[in-house]
Amino acid sequence: MSENSFLTMNFDPCQIKVWEQLCVVATRLHEKDTSRKGEISYVGKPSLFNSHKCDSIDGARHYLIFPSSNLFNRLIMEEDLSRRVTRDFPDCFGTNDAMDVLQALWRQDTIYPTISFERYCKILIHEQFAWVVEYNNDGIVGDKILRLDLYRKLDARKGGGCDFTGGLMHVFKHFSCYGHSLSYQKSNNDVPNLIYILRMIIEAFFMAELIADEKDGKQKYIGSVNYNEKLMKAIFFNNEDAGVWFIDSFYEK
């Protein structure tokens, strides 16, 4: 896409340049990470129209967040998850069963109001995520690219119920907002909003040192940040073939 296209009337040319580079990465991930293709060979390219700029606290570093869809944008970036869903369906959160959370998301949805619960869950796991990149004043993307899936998979728990594994819904189990649980577990780590959690993840990934840690034969990387006088640990893993990183968890160390 040329920077002289009509999109330059609505978006900073630098923003479009970043988006173009990220589309190449998204296509490469689609080819390398076959478990994430979903149905009908879904290609997880970023949405330019939903993109958000985010600077570091000191203003010296610049990031762009590209949600994959209007649904992710509304739930996470516009914070509908914490502002409305957790309040309208409080009995579906903190129950130790991720399926209850999925039921709440499905029942409140206005973007896909007529589809089945099963189809809705497939859309959530395959198509809902955000890309996060750091870029310079020339629109050149840095060498680390992060993808925040809503969740990576569901794992059944012995005795009943299931857990979100990986992604933001797993991260959210360690936090609450306005006193409401944000996922399937209860937590006393209350945050002012969802964006605060995203900012901490970005800081841990792009600004903290990532320390390699191998567990159960899997290589992961840990970045730490301070929050309310607590040391928080973010865990990431890297798809080296595609050059894309993913969030695995984020909690008090």
C-alpha cells in the first residue's frame, strides 16, 4: 500500500509504514504457526483502523497496538470487558471455570449476536488478539514483535472446569478491576483499568531485560516490572521461525 493512498488522510504515514511491515510478519506467522490458522485459513493480519498509539512513561519510546478486530478492540482496548461484562455477569467470573467467562462474553456480544456458542468460542481463540510493536521516528519496526492473544487454548482441570492457558484471559486471572474479577479466578490485585495491565506487559517485554528460563523442556523468557511495591513477573515465549513473541502469563513474583 502506498503512503500516497487515501489512508494518509486518516492515518499518520509513519503508522501506515509500521502496519505494512507488520502485515509481512503476520503472513509469516500464518505460514509457520499452523495451530493458529483457525477455520478457512484465517490470516491474522493487524487492523489499521483499530490501531492505538502508546508511548513509554518517559515519552522516549513509541509503540503501536494493532487489534485484530472490532471485537478485540471493544473488549480490551475500549475496556468493555471490565466496564460492562464483569458487572452484568458477575456470577460468571471467579468461578474457577473458564467456560463461565466464555458464556458471559457470548451472552453480551453485539458483534456476533446470532451465532452459536461453539462458533463464538472458535472466533475468540483463533481471531482475537493484538499485535504490539516498537517503532522509531522513521516508522521502522524494532526486532521484537509481540502478539497478545485473547487466550491460546483451554485446558481441562481434574475435578471439573477448565483454565485459559496463555494469552490475556490467563493474565487477567491475576487481577481485578473495580473490585470485579477479570477472569476465571479471584484476585486482590486491583488495577484501575485494563490498559494499565497492557502497559505493564509492554514495559516488561520491551523495556525490561528478558531472562531465559527453561522449564519442562520449553524455553521461556521472563521480564519483571514493579507494581504497587510488588515485583511482577511476565513470561513470554518466542516462535523463532516466525519472529513473533507471545504472552504466557503475568503475575506477582
